[in-house]
Amino acid sequence: MIILFVITASVGLAQELDSIHVLSAVIISEQRLEVYDTGSKVETLEGATIQQQSFTNLSDFLRRNSAINLRSYGLGGLSTISFRGSGSSQSSVLWEGINLQSPSNGSLDLSLVPVSFVDKVVLQYGGGSAQFGSAVMGGAVHLSTSNFELDKPLSVSLYQQLGSFGSQYTGLTLAHSGRNYAFKIRGFRKNADNNFEFFNEFSQQKETQDNAEIEQEGLMTEVFYKVNENQNLTAKYWGQDNLVNLPKVKSQGLASVANQQDLFHRSTLQWQLHQNDFLINAKMAYVWHQLTYTDTLKNIDSNNLTKTLISELTTDYQIRPLWKIQGGINYTKEAGEADGYRNFVPARHRIAMFSSLRGLLFDKLETTISIRESYDNQVWSPFLPSIGLDYQFNQHYALKAKIARSYRIPTFNDLYWWSGGNPDLRPERGTSIEIGSRMSHQKENFSIESEVTIYSNYVYDWILWTPIEDYAWSPDNVQEVWSKGIELSSKTKFSLTDEIEIHTSLSYQLTDTRVEAIFDEKENTLGKQMILTPVHTGSFSVNALRKSTSIGINANYTGEQFTDDNSNRGTIEDYLIWDVLVSQEIHITNKHKLQASLDLKNIFDHRYDVRRGYPMPGRNFNISINYQFN
């Protein structure tokens, strides 16, 4: 019904207008977010920010460059993201528009995402289910590579990094393009012992982290072919093998011998047709992920395999001069195999129809209306509308607002885990409202951009695993959660002299997330801050640039967190970590250059845990060299 309306309306409008060529012949990454994100708080990280930190993983990158709450289990351990007090399975990570969250557990380990495989990271705050479907309740991280450029000669980038605790990173990127084709190949290998010293308050002595080694290697290929002036094809593949040993927690007596292997293959094929004032995108994607957990002491050898097939078709019409409309349909098939499902192999088919309309009213009020309806395994999802407004008073000041509904379907583990899965679970439902303002000012030697956002997000039927008997847990729709808060961000640039430029960045988030209603015996959590959700988080950085030299100082603050019982007995103390990054670019010839950098982390040697029983290292460093031929 939605698609029929959109296509009919779009064709009628297009026939009344002259043809307008407004779309590039090169594929536009994450177009749906960039065009229809009116009213949302969005942060984009790209360019030099990514290039200088390409040796790290996405978890460390976001910790340094944002105030988002990262739920990490130590160096090399599982790391997930939480936007605006949401659960890790309610905040999504999308690569080229594909949701990478596991159908089994609803999360993605950010420590397994190398920044060298990404050219742009976009942080989208707030509900986005109308555009991107299930699980975009608190926000989403959008990962993409840059647009292809044609007629570019061969370019080579070689990365090498050495660091504390046996850390080594080697990477290679090759790119080339001709008149109607382009390709890029990226590869990396990373090893680390992670054998740092820490103080164990349980044994009251210094210990060395053991069984924390990691081995990672990956390959990404991207191919672009320009069929003619109006059509192009793009294919991308991302394969990676990750072996992570899992150390014991501080209170554990025996040494750990557990490890986990994540092997995945991700691929996309996209066809794009643009003609006059319309664009058609057809995309297919396949995601294969195998997780193997082994613990010889406990005689555990567990396997989990998920397969996701995605097909999507979208059409965009540019309505002259200030209106644009999109309609689309998405089909997703998910299947999972796990020892925890016994002999049952769950699978589900999901069909979604969605549409967005963006336009300008009264010359200053940008408006976007989006709607989505999904049919998930013979059950209709809640109807998902959203509306975003952005009023530009002048070139320096703007007001924005957005209201949206969102939802998340239960995971396979929620529904089918043999010891407590609940097939009667309802999808989680949320309603979010936000209002904010943007300010920018620029003079000859000074510029500033600031943003303030106030939000409220209410989630119904929150799925929570609770104990039902000894050693057995089961999920149920047991509580309602209200998250509200304020987000502040500011970036400045100014020149001290003709040669020295200073860049500063400040982010702060206040996140008040409390249980408003609960339907089990855990009444002690009612009205209290959600566990693993700090009220205060923030980051600050200042960078000085002089010609080819840069020196940066970064501080990241995470406030106190409750763990399991929302009491002072179960808290993680707040911590403030300072880092320093020094970089020097050396031009050997016009085509050859080197970039050397020194990354000093936790320079004040602060002792802290990111989770109870999971220590973090003290002062440590990385030395990196990047050779580029272009």
C-alpha cells in the first residue's frame, strides 16, 4: 500500500516537471541517511580523523572521538555500543546500509571492526526504525567507504604499527581506476599478547594478564563498473578471521583457557540507474558469521552460525526544485544454527515497505516524513512513522526537532534458547522525541560549530533475562524504561599564527535512564538508573597543526555505573583517561610520502576497570608508519 502510493505520486509529479540531472554517476554511500536525516542529531567522522587512527579498532576509535557509552570487557574483549541509554541490541551498526547485528544475540563486537576498512563513520542518534528497521531504537553507527573516483592511477598505502604488550598491526591498501572502472583492495593482520600488569584487589597483589592474546586478519575488496552514463554496478566483499583468548576475571581463582573465534563473510552487490530526475537502487547482500567458543577446563565446545540474505529496491524522485521522495521494499531472510537451539534450526522471513518525503516549506523549514511497515514471520510490526523538522533562521543558527516510533524484534536466543527461550515474546516498542539547536560562526581566522540536543525515549516491553530457577534464566517483556538527557558538542578552529592552527572538540552527554515499570520481583530496580549506563560521559581533544606536524591531546570521561543490583555494592568507579597523539608527515617526492606517529595512551597511568573484574592497562604506546604512493 505504501509503495503503491509513493510510486503513483512520484510518477505523477515527475511527469509534470522538466528533467533535472541532480544525481552523480558515482554511487552515493548511505544516501538514505544523508538525504532524509532531517531533525536528527548526526556526527560525521572522516578524513584526517580516520587516517590518523586507521591502526585501531572501531571501539577505541569511538571512545576517543565521541562521548557515546561503550560497553567493553577489557583490552581485546567484547565491546558493544549504547546510544542514549539503550541496550546494546537496541543500537545498530550498519555497513553500506546493511545491519550487522547478529540475529542470534542482537549485538556486534566493535573490537572486530578495523578502522582501516572504513572511510566514513556516521553516528545517528535517536530512533531510526522508520528508515532502517528493527533495533534502531537508541541510534546507529553507519560505516561506509568513500565514493569511487575514475581515471586515477595506481595508489598504494602500507601500514605498520608496533606497540606495548606485543601489539603488531600490518595493513595494505591498493587502489586503481580507469575510464569506466575502479577497484580497491584492503588487507590487514593484527597480533597482540595483551600481557599487561595490573593490581588485583581480590588477591591484593600485582598480576599479569594471561590468556588475552588476539589474532586477526581480514580482506576487503571493492569493485565499481560504469555500464554507461546512466548505470553502474558496485560489488564489495569483507572477510575476516578473529581468534581471541578470553582471560579470567579478577576474582576467578583458576587460570582461563577459554577462547572465541569469529569468522565472517559479508558481501554486497548493487545496481544503480539514474535518469533525469529519478534514481533506482537495487541491492543484494549476504552475511555469514560463525562463532566458536571453546573452554577445555569446562569441557565446552560451542558453535553458532547465522546466515542473513537481504534484497532491497528503492526509488528516489527529485521534485523540482526543493522536494524529494523515496519508496522502497526490503526482504530479509535470517537463519541460525547453534548448540543452544538443540536440533531446531530457526529461520524467519521479513518484508518491509518504507517511504520518505523531504521538502522545504516557507523557504526555511526543511521537513522529512518517513513511514515503515514490516511483516515479520507472519506478524505485522507496529506502524513506524517519524517526522523531522529543521528551521534555518539564518546562516548561523537553526532549530531542529524529531519525533519517531521504533521497535526491535526478539533475537533467536531470546526466542529459542533451549534452557529458557520464550517464543511468546513481543517486540520492544519505543517512542522518541528530541529538540535541539545548531550554531555556527566563521571569521577569517576562527570558526565554531556547536549543537545542543534534549531528548526523551520511552521503551515499552523491554526484554530482560531474569532467573527462573537455579542456573536457569529466561527472557520476558518485563519492564518499561524512560531515557532522557542532554547532549552538547562543540568544534572550533583558529589560527595562532600563519603556520599554526588549533582544532578543539568537546562532547558531553547526560543520560538519565530509569526503570518506570516492572513486572517481576526485582522491585529494587524501580525508579533507579539502568545498569551499565553512566549518567555522565564526555570527551575533549585539542590538536595543534603546523605544516606537516600535528600534536593532539585527548581526554575521555566515563561516569560511575551500576552493575547488577543498582546499589553502592555493585558499582564501577568513574574514570578519566588522557591520551597524546603526535604525527609527522614526510614528503619524499611528489608521489611518495611517509606518515609517522606516536600514540601514548593513559599517559597518567590511571588504574581503572571498564567492567567489574576486567582490568585495563596502565600507560602504553604505539608507534606507526604509513607509506603512501600515489
